[in-house]
Amino acid sequence: MKLARPSKAFKVIAHRGLSQQYPENTKRAYQAALSQHIDMLEIDLHMTKDGVLVGIHDDTIDRTSNGKGAIKELTLEALRSFNFSRQSDFAENVSIMTFDEILTLCKNYSKTLLIEVKKPKNYPNIGEQIIQKLKNHAFPTNRVIIQSFDQTFIQQMAEIVPYMHYGVLISKRKYWLKQPTFSEIAKYADYVNPNYQLINKKFIARAHAVGLKIMPYTVNDSQTAKKLIQLGVDGVITDIPDEIFKL
């Protein structure tokens, strides 16, 4: 049975698009998600050898395409030669999308764009490039959240561009035995988004006490989503929003 949203403020976030139905971080996955009554579309960004921002989760193309190599060692032209459909039954060739193309697509919808910056240390000035692209497309800043596991990167971005919304991702590996310093994160971020297995009443209470919102990842079954809602999360990041929620 599909779940109803507990409130209008509760956010449903499509992780890499509808990424269990279509190849993740591709136009088909994004379009399918944007056509649903979701609140946010989550994407991942890396930078090519020739300095182009592209939507892909890994820092290599090995898992998601029929090619191999690191994003930072490949030009956009080289990346365009590969098929990014990881699903054997998906007949179409799927091209990698640039951030420009993603923004052009998303601007036609009312959804918020949740941008995860992958390994920012690998890409000098990636934060500044993201901001410039948003400006070039006149993309509404109230419909953008920039997040990363790299807390230093998010803190620096908040100092440079304080009018944007930011989130800190919290990994199970790093925080299984301890909780984040919520009061410090709240100085520069609006969201603290953990692996869903880290969520408990104490986590919720401490984050909310300093004004942080919580959108755990990656929630792919209704029982887990229901439990998290009961605990008081502010949204969930999921591969299957259309299967879990009444959209």
C-alpha cells in the first residue's frame, strides 16, 4: 500500500531520477521523475577533462556505461561515444547529460534540484562553476540545494555564496558510532541528510533543535519510509517515489 505524505511540508525526492526504471542520471530517468508529483530531483555532478560538468554518480564510467575510465580523464566528446544504459533490456543508446542540459530540462518544471557534488577535491572550482551555470540559466536559487559528503566544501560554498541552500550528507561508515556536530553544521547548512539507518529519535531531536531539516537516503521500501515518517524526518530520498508514495 502506498503511503500518503504526512504533511504538505514533507518532501519526496527522486534519487538520480526514477533510477530503478531507467538508467540513473539520464534524461529518461529525469523526465520520468519530473513528470511525477515529486518535490525534488536529486542529481550527481562530476567534471570532465575539458572542464564540462556532467551528471553521473561515480567518478568513473565503468559501472554505468559500456566504457571505462575516470570522468576527469575523459573529454565530453569521448564520453558522448559511450552508451550509459546499464540495463541490458533498455534498447536505446543513452548519452551522458551535461549540467547545462539538465538545467534546461529542469527549468520547465517546478521541482527543486538537489545537487550532490561528488569528490569536489578532484575538481578545482567546481562549486564556482555550478553557481555560474545556475546564473547563466537564470535558474531560481530557491529551487536549488547543493549537498556533499565533504563538509569543508559545503562550508566554503556557504561563505562564498551565502544566499544558496546547502546540505551535508552523513555516511553510515563515518557516523555509525557517533553523531554529527549538528550545531556546527547548522552554521552553514540547512539540511543534514544521513544514511537512513542512522536515523533515531536522538538524531531527529538534535538536528531539529538547531533548525536542520533531515532527508535520509536511500529509502526503497514503504515499511522503512513509514518508520522514518513516524520518527519525524522532513522527507526521504528514494529510487522509487512513485511506488512508495501516493503522488
